[in-house]
Amino acid sequence: MKILTLLFVSFALTSQAIPSGNWWVNNIGDARVANHYDGLMPVDLRSGGMVNYPIPEGKWHDITITFWIRLYCPTNTANPASKYFRTPRLEYCPEALKRNMPDALEGLGGWGVGGVNVAGSLVIQLEMTPDASYTNVSETIRANDVNRYGAYTVNAIVTNEMGLSIGGVEHVLVPGTNSFNSYGGPSPFVTITGSGNVQVGISRMYWHQYFTRINGVIGHDEEGNEIAFLTTRSIVTNELVMVSCRMHLDETSHYTRDDMLHIEDGYPSGRMDTNSLPANPSCRAFDSRGDYAVGLIGLGTPGDHLATEIFDFRVHSWWLTDEDIQRTFYNGKEEMLRRGWSTNKGW
């Protein structure tokens, strides 16, 4: 399934507490030198329990990530990890992110030209339309969508408190630096009100295309229809489980294969998913300048008591074979047993 996501051009999406560069090992490697993270709380992770990871520099048709993970409740036995039905989720934008966009005001708001002095109001004409990105086709912007007048990133430096209207959508600029996102309104003007020196720059947001994948086991309902549902083999609990996510993108095909291998048996459980090709015809490989995240999603929202443990996170710029996945599994399991880790932890 694909989604369209707006990118805040001056903000990089990264894990809040852990340097993303520490996550990956670029070879089959040895778990004895792998990183181990324990006690990660929801605040440490991206929304939904995700972590960002880099891929090797360049463009690749195949990417494989593997890691061990478990959830546990160290203090609250009334809330076992299993009740949240958390299962692996993959989310990525394969094209290079555009982190800098031009000032739509072209310096008339003082940005990049040393500022301008305002006494009362400064009115600048600006057509309130979405950025003409390749994914921003007419069917994605319906007449009743809040973003039909465009979405914008605002950077502003002001000496005094000022008012800012973006097509009629009102904001207050506080003294100093201001950075935020805003939808536009129906009025074709940007208006700055107040008195003082201002540097206001406004950029239209580029529309990046994201793809997301949620793991699950395929089953059938009472009428024989194929459905996806969660079972004990497709959720992450307080038992150590290795997750592998294999991704492929080339000129003609785009698909992913996710598997979970529980420490006690090592038998993979997962499925293959086929995606449409990216809307951008020039995006036919995974670009290292894109955005890549993996994590968990479930039926409940975990509180602060639910901790995450991750071990031996690896990223490969090729499609690992089933034999490679098994070798990675047993290498990690051997190291965890050598360290004396318990198979289960907490609740």
C-alpha cells in the first residue's frame, strides 16, 4: 500500500534518542560485535515504535534488513506485551528526499536579503496552490481537502511578536526564530502584521511518496475469503524473535518479503507483498538519500511501561537468500545463548 506524505523541508526524520548510523552492519557479519539496545521506551522511538535506518550510499535494487526484537513490561504485570498485538511494520520513501525548497516569496518577506522593516502590515501576493510535484496529480487534491490550497514550511526570524497570515490561516510569530508547517487558505496573499524587522521565508512542500507494509499471516474467513490476521506466530511479545525484511525495486517490479523467526524453532513465518511502482518514473531503485524505517504497529497504544529490546540490526544492499537468513538467525541465537540471555523477559 502506498501513501503520500508531506516532508517538513527543514527537519530530518530520525530516531530521537539513538544515532541511526549505529543500527547497521553491512555484511553477514558476526553477532559478537553487534549493537544491543535495551530498555527503549516509546519516547525513544519514532511514532508507532519505528526506528530509522540508513542504507549503504548509492542506489540499490535490493535491500535486506534483519534484527532481533522483543517487548516487555518491566513493572506492570497487568499489561503483558502480548495484549498489544504488535507486529512488524516497514515504511520507506525510496527516492531522495528534498530537504530544501525555494522561498516562494522570493525574498519579499526579508528571507535571505537581510530582512525588511514592517510598520503596520506587509502584504505579499502568493497563489495558494500545492507544489507541482509529480505525485500531486489532480485526483489527490480534492475540492474538500484541507491541503487544496497547498502546504507550506515557514522559517521566520522576527525582533518582536508579529502576526502571519498564509492565505487566511493565522499564526503568531514570537521574537526570535520560528519554524513550523502550515496549510494555506483561500486568500491569495501572505500578510505580516506588527512592527519590527522580519525575515520570513515560505516554501511549498514537496510531496514525497511513501510505501508501508504491515506483516501478518494470511488466513481465510468462514466464507473462504483470504484475509490477514494476527496469530501468536506473527506478533512480537516478550519472546525474542528475529525479523527479516527483504525489499526489491527495479524497472518492472516492486515487492517485499517479511518473515519472523522465533528463537525456539527458527521456522520463518511471513509473506510476500507486491506494490505498484513509484509514481516518479525516475525512481526505480532504493536511494540512500531516501527515508527508511522499520518497527512495530498493533491494535493497542502502548504506554510508557512497554519497553523494547533490539539486537543485531543489520542492513544489506542485496536480497539475502533463505539460507543467509537462517545463517544470520543461528549466528544471533548462538551469541545470545553465549551471553546467557533469557529467551523470555518481563511480561
